[in-house]
Amino acid sequence: MPIPDKIAAAQRIQGLLNTILKQGGFRLRYRITVDPPLPEERDWERPVILVELAGPDAPLLLERNAELLRAFEHVTQQMLRVAPDEHEKISFDALGYRSLRIEELRTAAGVAAEKVRKSGMPYEFGPMTSRERRVLHLALRDFDDLRTESTGEAGQRRVVLYPKDYRGAAPAPMGRPMRARGRR
């Protein structure tokens, strides 16, 4: 379900952030933008509400793969009851993290594409958020000789990159060897 009233949603986000920042003792300021202008080449991310955080405590938001930044975003999505397939409509950022992460993912996609082409074997990325998986799928969509799939459950979902006509078994989840079929 789309966000019916973006201005009201932005005001609710403002109230939530005021409470979190005050109660948490964070030294942060924020800017909330409704319908932010984004460069055309960023078709993988089109938020209707962008929240940018800055200040002395901004680096705390990015520790542990931006865990706190993602938590702020997640709490906001839950408060607004944004459906999972609409989560990209609200985006939080700090210190340009989102654009840097997108560039990392696009670079990783190119490296993985070359590995798959050279080896003829699938490549499995580590677990990622749905937004990050989407970036990979979009970064690899124009390679006619390759295909992508998401696999795994919940926090362990990941992207697997295959040669287009690959028919073998999917790679084993990272950290666990694949068992031979029929054996126990």
C-alpha cells in the first residue's frame, strides 16, 4: 500500500526522530525531504521520503554495516505500517552511506560477473537486505549471458549469480558444504 499522505508521514517521522534523538542522547540533526530529486541513473532507489542524518554521532549510525541507521529506518517503517514491498519508499542516510554502498554493490556485481564467466560456475553473495539484493539484480540485468536469483530465508536471503544456461545445483550456502544427494 503506498503512503497515502506523504506530508503527514514526514511529520510522524519528525516526531519519532525527535523522541529517539532526545531520549537516546544522540548528537544528530536531520533533514526530511518528501519526493527528493534523485539522479536518473539511480533507478534502483526512488524513495518518496528521504531522511538524512548528520552531526557528531553520525559515525555511530554506520557501525556494524549501518545497523543503527537500518534500525531507525525499520522502526519508522513499522510505525507507518509500510508494507514490506514498499520499504524502499522510505530511505535513511548518513554521511553519504547509501550511495557508497550502492557503488560497492555495483562493483561487486561486476567482479562476480567476471568470475562466473571465467569459471562457468554460480557465485553466491553474502546475506543482504532486500534493497541491496535489488541493487545487485538491477546491476546485473543487462548481462544477457547471466541470470540472478534470490535464495534463502529472512535475514539469510542472498543473491546467486548463474551463467544463463546453468543447469547444475545451486551453490551451498556459505559456510556449509553441500551434501551429496541421497546420502544422510
